[in-house]
Amino acid sequence: MFAEREGGGGGAGEAGGAGGPQPPPGAARMGSSEEDKGLVAKTLAGDRDAFGTLVERYAAQARRVARAVLGDPDDADDAAQDGFLSALVKLAQYDTHRPFGPWLMRIVANAATDRRRRRSVRQAEPLDPSLVGGGPRPDAVAMRNELGARLRTALGELSERRRTAVVLFDVEGYSHAEIAGILGIPEGTVRSEVFHARRRLRTLLADWKEQAR
Amino acid sequence: MKDSQEFDHRPDPELGAALRAALEPKDDQQVFVARVMAQYKRAWDRASVPTLDVLASWFRPGIAAAVAALILGFVFGRTMLTPAPASIDAAMAPLEGPGLAALVTAPDPPDASVVFSSLVDQR
């Protein structure tokens, strides 16, 4: 299970080169930090709709992160739901000086890890054999589906921590420091995990592009 | 996409987009939101119970159980560890051989080695 300490690293800046860190497309910050804090305060005061807004903001991100951990989309949704409800129960413990997203994602990732451990048999998402062989690709949708299936399989071959780290970094746009807080590991380890995951996934992506030509 | 050997502090937009598409839920997000909100009240009720109340509810039976355990432990310990008072007859009874009382009351003078061995046995 990931670390239980509070806060997610506080969004420390990264030495990201000349332009600094650049948010990926559709990055993690679903709403501003201040908006999130306002919604948290309203939720704590008993405002059901405020909690609903938080769920809407972070639902897609939570489901993706849970799926990165679990693989199976149904299990992932169950874990994401557990994470949101657990966050509601623990909301009074949330430190409003820290960003809400990493705090929530740590709870979601922990819920997904718990669920994964409870599964007696690992249910890896089966890959359509026709896709592995690089069979006919009738249209762009099929090609995208094929790439998605290959990426999910490749993610499944990575360690849980490695795939969660790369998804949090490249998909959700969290900084290394924030991911370190979410996963409860040193920032240097996060960098290493992201580096190794990327190397594997980029190779796969390059091969697929080569085949698609 | 960047060189896979390159260590980069910045997110990779191309890889990120591909991963996002691979992990994106296919169904309507609102269905999921509704599913979570259906459990709102139960979770809120759990959240609303102050921690101190929970601790206090554990505290009272805990004290009662600790007191009961102490009393039981005291009674049991006293019963098991305190030796029963020995009567004078029992103290004088021989473990083996004639014993001190028989030697003292005998008409003939006792053999000294028997007396000493009897006294040592009594210890």
C-alpha cells in the first residue's frame, strides 16, 4: 500500500529546464487549488452538492489512476468509488495548505492497491490475439484500440509502482515531488520509475508507429 | 516522442495522450458520479461521528474490562501463589525414616548421624 502520510508533497517545483515543468494535455489540475479548498470547506459543512462537484472534477483522473493500478476497468471503478468515499470520511484530516489532488489520488491509489491485494487471482486484461500479430487494421478507431490494448498490456507488465508513477506524471501531470508524496517514496525513486516505464512504453509506441506506416 | 534514453523532467505529451486514451473509461462519467453519490449519506454518517466519541465509547467498556481483569488476576494470584500454613505436626512429620519427633521421644540415645541427617532433611 502506498504511504499514509498526509499531503502530497505540496506541488514543489521541478528543475524542468528553461521553460520549467509543462502541464500535459488535460493535466491533473481539474480546478484551481482555491476552488478545491472552497468545495472541501462546503463539503465539511454538509454541502452534498459541493462533494458532488469534487467527484465530477476528479472522477476521470481517479478512474484512470485506479485502472493503472488494477488493469480491469470494473475493479478500477470500484476502487475509485472506494477512494472518493474514503476521502469523504477522512476529509476533516485534509490539510488545506496542501493541494487537494495529490491527497485524493493517494487515497484512490491506496484503495486500488488494497483491492488488488484482495484479489485472489490476478485478472490481467486479456489481449486480443489478433492484435498481437499486427493483423488487419480497418480504420483509425481500430488502430487506436489496438494501441490502447498494447499500452495496457505493457503497463500490466510493469510493476505497480512504476506504472502508477508514469501515469501520474505523463497522464495526470503531477510533479515528481507530488508523486513522491502520493506513493510515499523518495523523489529520486519516482524519477527512476518514470524513466524506466517511459523507456518501455516509448519503445512500444515507436514500434507501433513503425508498423502503422 | 522523445528519445527513450533521455532523462526528462517534463511530461511527454505524446506518450501521455496515448496512455490517457488507453486508460480512459468508455462509459459516461455521470454514471460513475451518480454511483458515488448514491453512497454519500452512508459515508457522511461515518464521517460525522466525532473521533472522540468513538474513543470514549471504547474507553468505558475498556475501563470496566481492565478493572475486572485486575480483580480476577489478584484473586487468582493469591490463591495460587500463597502457600498453605503448615501445622506443627506436618512440620514435624518425617519425610522418610523415623523423623525428629521419634528421635526426641526415643528411650535410647539416638545415633548422632541419624539426628543430623534428620535435621538436614527437615530443611
